[in-house]
Amino acid sequence: MVDTARARQLGIVHVLRSRTTVPARDLASRFGVSERTIYRDITALTAHGIPIQATPGKVGGYRLAPESALDPLTIDSDHALRLYVLGFLDTADQSASAEERARTAGVSDSVQDVIRRLAQRIHFDTADWYWRDEGSGHLPVLRTAMLTATALEATWRTKDGQHKTGLLKPYGAVWKAGEWHMVAAHPTGAPARFRLNLVDRLQPTDLTFAYPEDFSVREWWQQTMEEYGKGDVRVTLRVAPAARDELLRLSLKSTSRVHEHDDGSLTIVLFVDRWEWLIPLVTSYGPDVEITEPADLRTAVIAQLRSTLAVYDTTVPTGPAPPDGLPHDDSRLRTTHGRHPGA
């Protein structure tokens, strides 16, 4: 079944591309809906980064920002991702093709062709490299709720394994490192991050909410990621040249420090709230990454390596050391994600 709201929203963008300023009443007449519906559509589109400006006055209306006109022949990756969020490139939804949704919106043949070519050549693989896909099944419900400002009844698991149920106002969705996150707020609370693979139920309600005009999912997420895991615990890593390039790809906080040495090695200083999540990451590098401080983390890493060695000491006969065949790429980063129980 084609989502008429999403199709109409793409049609609105097409109309605004071809004209200067269009009153809400004209858009409502063209698409056969009320002006209130058009207002909601404009809010949804601007919330997803489509540069629409409102012009007040009797001859006012809506238009695309002059400096950010959407040329269908030069749609960049950001616009492609926004189309995906709006559902037009969602290959998991087999109910209608992307061009069928565009056709329902009443857009021109040229724009339909762009949509077709985007769907043909851009595939959003939301699964991680080594971790099974979890949580993305909630995306259709979440997308609809975001675009219609509909509150959701949710049940989710906390880090300590407890189940909680509550009413949430969905502000946005973020795909981060192979996992989907919902940015949502309780009725009287501040926005928070919910990993979709920890959400067991996401049910639409008949309640709507006013999307905060001054809220930006991108800005909120960037600030949250900067603060996430930051603390006063100093951790120092000594990185061998073999792991240098890979560790330089880490997304470090602004408080982190990187010191390069003449022999190609690195010293990386982190300031974290807790160091437990570093154990699986550091041990995956073997001798290429060494903890020099704090002593407690160094001791924990040694204990982890000894327990692993004990398993192999009892099952594998003694023999010559194998050659250094570890790939010096980002495979270890991808496989660990710095994951640790309770992290």
C-alpha cells in the first residue's frame, strides 16, 4: 500500500521547485487536503532538512530557499537519505516501487526518472558487517509517527535487563554504526536515545504532539555523542605502527589527545567515564595496542588475555608461533564495536 502522506510530501517539494512562492491554500487545493494537513507536511519536510521557507503576508506562502534549490540532476547523498527516511527508497517496503510512490504524488516524468535511478543505484544496507540486523522492523511505524507527530506507546529493555513501558514523542531516527536509534522524549521529559534493537514494542496511539521548533536531531545527536562516555578517567594507549592507521580512524572526543612518534607508533590519551568497554576493543589488537594506564584497566586486560590463553593452552598442542596474518584494516573495530556487557 502506497503511503499517500509521503507521496504528497514529495509532490509538495516538486511544486516548490517549479515555482517561487506557493500559498498553503493552493497546495491544499492541488493535493485535495486541508491547509492544516499542508502545514503538517511542511513541518515534516523541514524537520528532515528540506530547505523550505515561509513568506508571511497576503501574497506569502512557501518556497524553497533560493540558495538551496533541489535540482533533481544533482541530488546529493543527504537528499537521498532524506528520501529514504520519507520512504521512497526503502527497499524493504515491497508494497510499491519508488517510482510508483512518486507517480502517486503527481510529480513530473523527469523527477520520476530521477527517483527510479536513485532506487536502482543506491541501496541502504542498514545491517552491520558482522552483527545481525535488529530493530529495523520498527522503522515503518517510527517513520510514520515522526512525519505525523504521533505519540508512541513503547516497551524497551534497559541496560540492566529491566523492561519499561511508556509514552514517547518521537523526534527523530539516527542510523549509527549499523544500529538504528530513536530520539524520543517522555511527555514531560527531555529527549533521550533509544536503541531500536532494545525496543520490543512500538505502537502508534491516537495522540499527537507539537514538534519543538528549535529542536534539531542532528545537533542534538552530535552533542550527545560528544558527551557520551566522556569522563575524568584518564586512559593511555600505546599503539604499535601496525595498528596506527586503524586507530587513527577512531572517532575521538574533543578532549582526547594523539601523540605521534618517530617510529610510527602512537600514544592516545582518552578521558572516559568508565573503562570496561575498552577491554574487548584493546584485547582484539593483541600486542599492537597496550594499556599503560590506569592500572586497573591494565590488570583487567591481562586477566582477560590470560583466561583466553588458558582455553587454548588446554586444547591446542604446543607448536611454532603462526605468522602475523592479522588484517591491518578496520575489521577489528567493526567486530568489537567496543561492546561490553552493560555498555
